[in-house]
Amino acid sequence: MRRRGVTVILGALITALLAAGVMVAPMPYVVLKPGPTVDTLGVQNGTEVIQVAKGETSKSAGQLRLTTVNVQSQVELVWAIRGWLSDSDAVVPRELIYPPDRSEQQVQEQNAQEWKDSQSSAEKVALRKLGYPMQVYVGKVTTGGAADGVLKAEDVLKSIDGTEITQDSQVAELVRAKPAGTALTVAYERDGKAATAQITSKADASDGKPRIGIEIATKQSDPLGIKIDLDKIGGPSAGLMFTLGIIDKMKPEDLTGGKIIAGTGTIDDDGNVGPIGGIPQKLVGAENAGAVLFLVPKDNCAEALRNARPGLTMAEVATVDDALTALKTFTAGNDPKPCSAS
């Protein structure tokens, strides 16, 4: 009996130790949790999130809050169980966040670059909405081409045959609109001085299409000296809210209507709003921050509807113009375009 009792005790002890080992053993999952929200119109760590070196800014009574997701990368069984039981967290395969061919550091570096790029695109889009056009300029002149000896790299193209140049695609369209051998009047700016030149297009040797022999590049003028000062957050998903924050600070009218507005979404240079990950956690974060409206990228709407939060209105947006319309509609006391499941 003594031997049998000792055996039972040892067996129970070993089982308990094995169970404890399983509970603390790393698992191939990560847990997504609601992260902090940040008011793009406000101050973070004693510094304005959006800073404007030149020009007067306005004050808003409300807030425009970007939303984030915290990723718990080291997950033990006990944490996975808690995540599975939570109505705000999500347990997902680790490879969805950290691909097996990339280290955590590499993923973090990519997120940091996307964060930086999102700020750049936000500034470009906001500045255009504020009336500062994108500059289309000469990136390179082809040796022996029609513009060789006439235009130089960095020349800003203003118009072709009287048509103002506001998009890089216009240059090829305007040149090809007339037969090769046509003399075109090109207005440009060099070192801040306006000039015009006659350039006769040439047929390309490969396809016969008329060309003037230049490579086009674009850049956004920034006479306001805009700077976004916010770190320790990665990824591109704050692009939309940064764009709206810049516009709000530079316009006299209050886009928020005194309300707490939250949202998410990437932004490209053309003002299109793209989908993001972690929408359920971002909705919870917005709810916790007291938001009454959430701007949802169109391609995230189906998931957002499945994870709707009580009292939080969701508006579908596909472009920055959609977002501006949603804000205007909502702050006027009306219902913005709702999310649809399709």
C-alpha cells in the first residue's frame, strides 16, 4: 500500500508538472488586443501630434482619434484561453503577423517604414485638399530626345499648349493627343522663374507614339512646414486620420462638431482609403475612448458590422472625400453613409 500510495502521489505530481509545463509553453499564436487611441488634433507626451511651422492653425472642440492594435507576440496556453474567451481580443496564428520567413525585427522595421510612408501620403493628400497642388516635374531628360537641351531635371511643368498640368499622367496624354512632329508649347518653372519653350515631339522608335523625351516625377509642395510627431506606433493604418487631422487644423471650421470621432484606414497619394487589420479591436478601443462615430474603410465594413459596438455609429468610407462628407453629415445631425455587408 505504501508503494502504491507513493506511486499515485508521484504520478499526480508528474501529471501536474506536465500540465503546468503545457500551460506556460509558447504557442504558435499571437493575441490581438485593443490598443491606445490618439487624438491627432491633440498633444501626446507634451508635444502636438500635428505641427505646423508656418500658417495659422485652428482649434477644434472635438477629437479625431486614430486607433491601434496591441500585439502580444509571446503567447502561452493560459493567455490563448483568455483570448478565446474574450469579447475584445483575438487569437490568430502567429504567421499571419510574423511570416515564417521574416524575423520580428524585420516586421517591426517594415511597420516603421509603412508608418512613415502613411504620414507622407497623408500630408500630400491634405495639402491638395487645402489648395496646394502637386508639382509635376522633370525627373530626367533623355539624351537626343525632343526636350534635350530645352528642359532640365527639376523643371516644374506648368502646362502644355495651355492645359494646366496637375497630374503626372497628363503629360503623356497631352503629348500623344497630337501627331509626332507637332510643336508643343510647354510652360515650366526653373529655380522659381517662369519660362516657356517650343518642343517638337518625336515618334518613338519602338511603338511610333509621339514623345518629348522626359521622365516625369511628382512632389508635393509644403509651404506650411507640416510635421507629424508621434512614434512607437507602426503600420499604415493611421493615414486617413492624419489626413483629416491636418485638414482640420488648417481650416477655420471644426470638422468634429465638438464630438469624438475615431477611425482607421490607409491613405494613398490619390486619397483612396484602404483596408486594415484588427478592426474588431479598434472598434473596442474607439468605444473605450468615448467615440460616437467610427470611420470604417469600405473593405472592412463586413467585418465591422459583425463586431459592431453599441452606441458607436459606423460610416463607410472609400476616399478622403467620403470621410469629409461623413463628418459633415454626422456633425449636422444626420446619418452618414452606413457600412454595408457587401
